Amino acid sequence: MTNDTIPPRSAALLTVAEGEEPARVSPSHNPAPLIDIGINLGHDSYDGDRGAVITRAEDAGVVQMVITGASVEGSQKAIELARSRPGKLFATAGVHPHHATELTADALSALEELARQPEVVAAGECGLDYFRDFSPRPVQQTAFHRQLELAARLRKPVFLHQRDAHSDFLAILREHRHSLIAGVTHCFTGTGHELEAYLELGFHIGITGWICDERRGAHLLPLVRHIPGDRLLLETDGPYLLPRDLHPKPASRRNEPAYLAHIAAAVARARGETKETLAHSSTAAARALFGLPSV
């Protein structure tokens, strides 16, 4: 499980230029309802048109979204956005491994208070990232332990991140699995061995537009067939991971939840099922995992 999440300070090019028209995904007359379980909607690239982003998502059949919290400040913003559209938007509260050095005792206390809020449906994004190593690995591991303990105390699922750290990630998860109620390995892009390990632990699997990248994601096409329908979730991880085969592409290269329908179509083809069947199963799975209401 890997992704291209980078700190907001490095993502200025994702900002939509004034007057730019984003790529359009042509919805059907009655698009099958979808849930984007991982969208960084608090990212500053959405500051200029966040309302329009949400409207385009709704027009494309995305009926609910879970906004990722990747720092204490980001989790607070995710909660505020969720409160602006109750029943439609939800939040996670966590500290991404990139920010693990920020998870002091005081920060952990603040994070726990945020995670207790009713809009928060999962603890995280938390985990390990040895690809970028923005935080020292021992610090990442400690922060991961603390957030898994938090999830267990609050009886909320965990929203997990892993990149180039499978062995340590799996060992820590196995240590805590008995106390965790559930979780999702967000933005899975790993091997069949990794997939088997996460499924064996009972976790859900989040699939992004990485599967649309013929250079890096082709190995996912056969793997998604092995994910049980009640544990397969869909996400954009916007503004990152714009589907490579999306045409036309927005000039900004910014991903957004309206493109979840495009990702769903690719996953459905790979699984040999209709998009409607996948939408039904993934939406039901997301609601079951996060306790989301029907809309």
C-alpha cells in the first residue's frame, strides 16, 4: 500500500487557475451512488472552488465523502467541513507518518479530543512511510502505536497508510489487531502477498486511481478480483493521484471526487462486474465500516 501523498507546502501546482475548467466526467442520467472514502478536501488547492468540487462530485453520483485528517490542524479542518454538510461529509482524525514528529503528548491529547467528535468516523490517517522518511522511522513507529491505541480506546476503525514499510507495518498491526474493531488499508497499491496479509487480518482495502496507471498500477488489475466485495472501498485521495487515463485531463493535474466514477469503472472492468454492482457493494461496505447513514 503506497500513495503519492505529499505535504501541502509542496503541492502548490495543484491549485486550479482562475477560469480553468476542470475535466468533465459525463454522468449517466441516474449515476450509481458512490462513496469517496479518502479525499483530502481540506487541502489548500480546493480553497478557491471547494463548493463547486462538492457539487461536481454529487452530479457524478458521489453521495458521501470521508475527509482525511493527516495532522491535528488538518483533522480540525476536516471536522469543520464535515459539520458544514451533515450526513454528506465525514472526517477522520489522525497524524500522517510524515508529521509523526508533531505528535507530542499535548498533540496526542488534542487529537483524542478531535477523534471523539461525532463527525469523525475513523482514527488516522496513520501508519508508516519509509519512502519519503520525512519523520525518523522510530518516531513514525511510536506515533503509529499511539494512534492504534487511540482507535482501540474510542472503538473506531483505523484509516491506514503504508509505503515501503510493509514488514514493520504488518508487525505493528498484528500487535494491536486484537484490540481494533476494524480498519481500511487506504490507497492500496501493493503486492498480492501484502493484499493477502491485510485481508487475513480482516481489514478493508481502499483502491484509488492508481489502478488507472498502466505504468505502475497494472499489477492491481488481477489483484482486485481477490478482494471480497464487502471489503472493497473506492477513493480518489484527491488532490493527488489523478487517474492517468482520464481524458481530457485538467491543466492543474488536480484530482477531485467527481473522478471517482472513472475509477469505479476501471475497478469494475478489472473485476468482471458491472459498475452498478461495484457501486452497490462498495457503498454498502463503506457504510458498514464507518457507520454512515443511508441517503
